[in-house]
Amino acid sequence: MSALPNAPTRESIATEVERTLHLLMEPGAVFEIRVPRTPSQGTVSGYYTDVAKCARDVAQRLDGKAPAVYVTPNPVMPDVAARAFNRLKPRVDVTTQDSEIVRRRWLLIDPDPVRPTGISATEAEHAEALERAELVAEFLTSEGWPEPIRADSGNGGHLLYRIDLPNDKESAVLVAGVLSALATVFDDDQVKIDTSVANAARIWKLYPTLVRKGDSTPERPHRRSRLLSAPELPEVVTREVLGALCEELREETPSQASQQQSPGSHGPHWIEDAGDYLRAQGVAVASERAATNARKWVLEACVWNPDHTDHSAWVMQFTSNGAIAAGCSHNSCQGKRWPDFRDAVEPGWRAGERGQRQNGPEWAHWEYQERREENKSTGAKPTHRLKLQRVSEIRAERITWLWRGYVPLGELSLLVAGGGVGKTRINFELAVRVAAGLPLPDGSWSCLGVGPAGVLIVTSENDPAKIVRPQLEATARHLLGNDAAKVKDCLDHIFVVEGVEFKAACKEKGIKLTIFDPLISYTSADIKVIDQLDVRRFLDPLAATARELEMAILATIHFSKRADGEFVNRVSGSRQYTDTARSVLSVLVGGQEEDGMIRRWLASAKLNLGKTPPAWSFFVETVEHPAFDDEKVGIIRWDYARDGLDADELERELQAARESAHHGWEAAADELRRRLVGLWMSTPRPQSVTASQLETWRGEIDVSDKTWTKAKNAVGIKTRATARGGEWAARLDEVPFLQGYKPPTSD
């Protein structure tokens, strides 16, 4: 690819934009150009088929004047071009939805440097992300993938692989699975593969436009995105090749525990180093390759079919958790896994594993259940028999997650917050994502694997017909692109129960997430919610059911009106609620944005199973009611995440921001008064102050538009168009407080 000059002209930018579009788009295809959330024109969007005109519009009207310019790489339905055909339109409310994509043409891979939100990357971060993208490309080439388009996003690396898939649920799951699999291998603390770019209508940087995240500083400068290399005719990566990669790199889920080495089961059959194991078993290795988070051994011959000597058989071990996978790309070996590999090279190894399990925690749990049922049938009181067991004999088990870092499987989690902050909407969004088999809000996937799972909602506060169904359906439409068939399939996997007996229903329907909204809806009348022993007597069987069914339970509980301090101490009732839960989440309310929306946060208040997950910012937006045109319902709109911030730390930060904002506009108003007095008392006496002068002052005082507006209102500044039709200005003789100052007279 030719490079742009150091100081590119508008013509050279248009030429490169046109080259990029010809590379990405088929002749005559409709594509959208989009610039989200510009300061003065809102979201700017246009639908083009005229590549040359599009390139001119981008170069002349958008490049360098917005944070970034984006394009939809996948072709858009022709009908939607009528929104703004071959032109740019400001302040648009509707942009391309997933359901409006004709077909998936590109697999987008975005290794992005880890850094705070809203700023450009440093040179070191930028270089590390480009190097990671090259490592991913080399790895995929070794797997038989064709050459990709390589590009620089301005802050990281981009890889684009040509695909040809229908825009359906199966393709969405496949593409998301590929990105998730690559992230498993190549993510670390410096660079992460962005798994959120799997949706069909994903927008992508338009090369070579300028990328302006935050202010440009010497340490974090603005850069141009650019094409680095591209094959003359990109080859298509087939569905089969995409699926094979998912199978090869996928981490095991609970349903695969018998097929993979579990990364916590350090028993006598745990393999510390797959390379040492292969050498000990006499397995010939043709080559070995190390990626960031995995090692791969390509074998001289397949252990299942010695005729497969074309280096199609492999073994891979993930360095992050020790899990091992194995396979062979020949059709006759499809479905073979690591346990099958061990069967071939180490016959009889499974017998020892079964012996170990008989003395493990599953056996002890079964023994307890048998004794419990016997006591129930005979009416005998349970006896507390102690059974000592060596820790070395306990088989360690890996933590599995419905939503990693937030909601574990087989455990009780709490969502604790005050009223009216969005708890129920978060519950409903999570329910829809699980029932529809969608990725979680942060783009990650549940350990349940791909595909829908059952959800049960136990509620006493929300009417199923008036609240639950409309809210769930609206959320499903939002997440599934108004696809009626997908929405119905999703709702078919969600169940509502009004009583308290739910265990049998969970077993029958394959429920993997039960939501109690609120938890009090399940509490029996004889439970005293402030009594620690009573609460424990109530919660322990609930937690045991979660473990027995390998099901996540997410229960909503309200704040006490009198409690303060840390979040885990604010629950209504006994502290035993939060002591029993393995994960406690909370919803916090931030400030009002310039568009009037209230920013809210979902943050972790307690997690016993790992490090604190990121706090997620979101808004509650109103959309059309699914059944009644004259009513509205709320849905969640996720915005961004902040790493390592728990609920207590976030609350302190939000409180400080509220106090700062309160004093901030007052200080700005004082400074504005001072400057106006200086202007008013100058010679010759000015008649007005222009809007541009006020904006210059705002920049010098360094406050937001919202704070500046409050300051101007407090002072009494009102700008209006001048009589001559020129720039807007505010007359100084109409500013009330200035009338107490006598301006100088000219001699």
C-alpha cells in the first residue's frame, strides 16, 4: 500500500479512502459512513453506493473534525439507503442495525492496547498492539488461513479476513466464538482482542482518517489509521475453517469436563507440561510453536490414524490455566479430544481417575444426600457425623461462571441497591442474553457454551403480564434486532413462577439462571430477616440447590433505609445475606449527562472467587412498548467499563464528583463575573460580549459545557442574534449585576 505524505492533502486522503472502500466493498453495495456523537452535529451518518463521492465527502467534511470516522464493512440492505442516500446527514437517530446487514463479508480482529477509556495509545502501547496483531496473523497462517488485510487503527492493530456467511444466529455465534477463542490465547495485561466486534452491523475505522481520542499530547498523540498490506484478491475463510479454530482453541465448559483436562484438577492424572508428556509417551513432534497464552505441538503422525502424516494432528496447552486440547483436521478424526488422545497413547488411565472420584467431594455429597433422604423417610433428626478427609485427596474444581467476575455458576449472588436505579432491567437483560445464547454485556461468553439456556424468574413485585413480558420482549427486540422469530425463541426459554417451589421446574426445564426479584418473594413467613440463624437456615438450602443443579442464582435485595458504610453492610435485614453470597453486585447512580441521560453503574461490592471485575457504566433508555404504541418501556444501554473499581471506591469517587460539580459552576460563575467586570470597566466601553468570546473564556477556565451554562445562567448572561444578523452576543447593559458598576467615561 502507498503511504500518505507527512502532511496529506484533502485529495490524497480522498484517494486513500476510495482505495479502502474499493478493497472492502463489492461494486454497487450499500454501506454506511458514521461519525458518532460529534460535539455540534450529534451523530453524522450517510449511506453510499458512490465510492468516489463518499471519499470526497469524508476527506472534505469529516476527516480531522471528529474523534473518528467509521464504515460498515458488511453490506447493508439497499432499502435503508433512503435514510441519507449518497450524502451525510447530521443529528440522526437511526443507524444500521444487525438485522439490516445483507451478508457477513468480513471477520474483524482488533487487538487493542489496554489503557484508560477515551485517550490515545502511547507509542509503546501502539507498537505492542501492532506486534500482537502480527502474531495473531502468523498463528492463523500456520493454521492454514489465507493472508488478511493488515491495518493500523491509529491506536492498535487490525486484521480483516474475508468470509462469506449468511447474517443469521449461527453465523453470529460462530464469529463470536472465533474472537473469544483468539482472546483466550492472545489476551494479556497489555493487549486484548476486542470480542465485542462480532455483531453483523459493527462499524470499523475508515482508513486513512485521523483518529482523535482525547487530547493529542506528546505521550499520547493523535494518529492516522492506515492500510499496511492487503492481498490483491483476499481468499475466503470457510465456515469449516472457522469452526475448526473454535474447536481447537476453545476452553472447556462444564459439559466438556469429561473431555478436557480441567484446569484445577491437580490430581494424580494432571499433566503439568504437555511437551514432557509427549516425550515420555514417545509421540514424535514435528514442530513446536509458542503463542502468548498457549503452546502448540504439531505431530509427525496422528495417534488415531498413522496414515495422517501431513502434520494435521496437534496438541495444545493453555499457559493461563494448564488446560490441554488435542485434535486432527482430517474428517475421519473429527470429534477426537484430549481424553481420546490419552486413550490412544496411555491405555487404562481412566480407571485411576474413576478411583480418585469415588473418594472425592461428589461421593461425600451423594453420601450426605442419601443420609438426608433416609432421615426424612424415618422421621429421625439428622445426625451431624464428622468425616475427616485429607486435603490432598480432595479434587480441586475450577470456578465456572455464568458471567465471569460477576455471577458464578453453582453459587448464590446478590444484586443490592436502592429503589428505582435499574436493578430489574439489569436482571431482565441478563435473562434475555442467557435465554438467547448471546454474549454477556462485556462481550464475554458464559461457561455454559454457545446456544440458549433456560431462565427462571421468581417475582412478587412485577406483574408477569404488565411488567415482566413487556420489559423482556423490549429487551429481546433491542438485543436481537427486532427479529420476531429470534425474540419468540428467546422468550420460550424464560419461565415465570409465582409460587416458591422451583427446584423441580429447574430440573425439568434445564434452568441455568434463576432470578429472585426481590429475594423476599421466596422467603417463607416464618423467617425473621434480621435473625442471623433464621437467614442462614433459609439461604443455605438455596445455595445448595445452586450447587446441585450447577445453576446461577441472582437475587435482588434492597438497601436498608437506615444503614450506611460499606455496601455489604447496607442490606435490608441480616448481614448473613451478603456473608452467604459469593458475589454481591450493586447499582450506583452517577450524574446527569449533557443530553439529560442519567449515568448509572453496575459494580462489584464483594467477590470471593477472584479479583474485582470492571465496573460497567450504563443508561436506561425508553423504547416503544412491544404491545401498546402509546406506552414506553426501559432498556439498558451499556456504555463503557472501568477496571479494578469496586462499588465502595466508585461511590466515593461519584460523591467527590458531585461535590466538585456543585462547587465547579460556582467558581466558574465567580471567574465569569470577574472577566465581565474587567470588560465593562474598560475604555472605550463595550456594548456586548460575543458568543465566541464567551466560548474562549470557557476554554481558558477549563469547564464543561454543562458547567459553563450553569455559570452563565447564574450570572445572567443571555446571548441572542445581533440586529445585523451577525454573530450571537450578550448585551452588557442587560447583565443585572453589572449595573452596580459605573463604567468609565471618555473625555
